[in-house]
Amino acid sequence: MCPPGKFAIAGGGSTMNPGSSLTVNAPVLDSSGRAIGWTTQQTAGGSAGLTTYVICADVTAVSPTGTAFAPSNVAAAVGNFDSGPQSDDVRLSFTTPATNVGVSAYGVENAFLGAGTTANGTNCTLGATAPNNDTAGIPASAAFATAGVANGANGVPLTFTAFDLAAGGYCFRVVAQDPMSGIRSYSNYVSANVAAAPALTVTPQYAANEDNEASQAVPGIGQHTYTFQTTLTGTLSFAVVPSGFISRISDGSYGFCDFNQDSKADNVGTEQAFITAVNGSPVGATNKLVNQPIPANGTITVTVDSSIRNERVRIVAWQDLNHNGQIDLSAAGDVNCDFANQATNNTTVDGAMIVSGRKFWFGPNALFGAQNGGSEVGRLGHCRFCFAAGQKQPPLLLRHQRHLPDLRDTGEPGDVQERAQRNDLGQQRHPRHRL
């Protein structure tokens, strides 16, 4: 190290240890990024045979022009940034140092700490005030690999996303390299933890809303397929359930209506929508299919259809560990189904569960003009940007793919049932209890 008040202008080192080579040969930087010494490390032998030297001088105590510094404010977020099936992406954000000259590329490196290791501030740290060298860094420099490059001018915010990472703990850092000296500067280290993929998934997921024209007869043109993927073994059961009877809870569980308070979900497999095929093979139309064997690849496709207009359903898949063909709940529900988290699925009894996106079935597009004598019962849904007019049974449905500004959704997200006269459209509103 240089004496106080002096700064390193050069340095180096070597090893006399047979079979060993230098892994670190770099300046030691202070908190302002100024070189105040030199450090070396070797592949084996500790300090035996290792020689380090530094040339110190009286220089002005300012950051030299042209020196490249890494950012000091790197932050990481784990999420689903590619619209994939799970949250297995890590997005870094940081601001490039405004003092850098001739630097526009910032390398991003990561170290995988292990599938069973949680990354934190202890096992992922630069060990010094950033920007700095990585001499005291944990994990060691050799553990890091290049993830990519973020490009940008000086003094601007940048982001970089690493996609589709395996489950486990990660340590990220950003590196800037001086174009003249080749000296590398390292940012603060940030930890990120990618959770293991859930044992049971479905596509489209719960948040999706899709529609088909209702079939004249089942099976018909209204068929739609959902793909379930699982790492489980044994069997899965499937049921078509009205979407208004299911709520997703923030902890990942599902709340169900239980009007009769028997701790069983109501309307399981009673809706007028049917499963028509499994893995592409037709089955007799049924709205509940129990104990379906899980194939070796873990993929089960379920096709559903309905000939009833204005139907809206979700497909529930669950292990049904007690094989009673019912969705068992953690507690009895309330008689009005007002509290979504009162009666949630019981994983101890039923095992894993997943619920699909919401499926609507509408009738064909109507001709312009009054329908059904001028009085309509229908559904306005901002989630599908359409208005469906008429009863669940024909005579006629109107499906309008434009937003109607005089029909406003006053209920929960999803759709609203509207009853309106032909010449007074939108004045009488009746929001659904749940969607």
C-alpha cells in the first residue's frame, strides 16, 4: 500500500510457486476510486512465492480523467419479464457514473451459488465500498461468468435482464474496464433468488381472459384447449367451474363459494360447459374428469366446449389426494360467498391445485338494429371489450368488439350484467356479485 497522501501510478507482481499463476493483478482503490496500492493473488500456494510491488507518487487527489468506474447503485428484481410461465428472470437497474470518459459498455456478470443456496448480503458482497476492485469480494472472482453487456452513455439509468434462470441463488455485479489501462472496476454486488418452478402450471394462466363463439352442439366450433404441466406423479382431476365462484388469493391459494357450508366447493362440474378431449383424444362430454393418469412428460391438454351463450368458466386441476371427486376446503364458507379467503382449497387433503384463465362463450355477431323486441339482458365485459346481449339461451346475441362509453363497468374487474331498454341503453346497471 502507498503511504498516506500518495497514490499508486503503477504496480505488478509475479509468482515463483511451481505450477501456480496469477489470478489477480490489480490496483487497490479507495472509496473514491483512486489507486492507493496494488494486490496480487495466485491459483495455489497462498502467499508462498508471491511478489507484489507498487509505484507510488505525490499526485493530485482527484479521480483521473478517462478512468472507468463501475456503478455503485446496482439493484436487482426477480420477476417474469418475458411473459413466460414463471418468474425466473432477473432485471438489474443502475445509473452509469457521470465522470466516466470513453466508456459506454458495462459488463454484467453473475455467479450461481447453488440450487439450495439463498443469496444474501453475506455470500454476495464486494467487501468494499463500490466502485472498487474485487479483492475482498465474495464469491471469488473466478466464480463469476459473463451474463451480457448493458450499453449506455454516462450518467444515465440502464437496465439489463437475465432471462430463464435455473432455480437457486445468484450474485450479480457490473464491471467497467478502462479502455487505456485495462483496469477493471466493480460495482456493488446484488443478490437474487429464483424460486423453483411450481409443481403444477396451466396455460393460459389465471389472469387471461379469452372467448369463443358458442357451439351449436358439443363438440363444435367453441372448443378451446388448456395445457397443464406438472412434475407430479399419479393422477389429476379436472372440473369445469363457473368463474364467479372462484377467487385467487394473494398467497397462491384459491377461494371458493360454499353456500351450504359443507367445506366443499359448490358447483364443481355442474356448469353447462364440458371437457371434450384429453391430450387430443376425444372423451364423452363431461364437466368433471377424475383420476386422470399423469403421463411421463407431465403434460396434459384439456379441451372444453359449450353450446350455452354467455357462459364463463375456469378449469380447475387438482390432485384430489383423497379421491372423493370434490374440492375440499380449509373451512366452511359464508352463506353469501362474500369473503373470498374464508373457504380456500385444502392442500393437505387435496394436494396441489391450479386454476386456468377465464373462458367466455358468446353467440354469433348480430345484425344492426333492435334485438329481441327492444329489451335485452346481457353482459358488458371490459376484459374482452365486448357486449353480449340476450339470454343464455337464444334467440339472439350481439357481440360488439368496440368499447361502449355509455356502458360503464361498475362492478369488480371482469364483466357486468346489464339490463337496458333499446332507447335508454346503459341507464339501468346491475353489477354481478363476483366474476
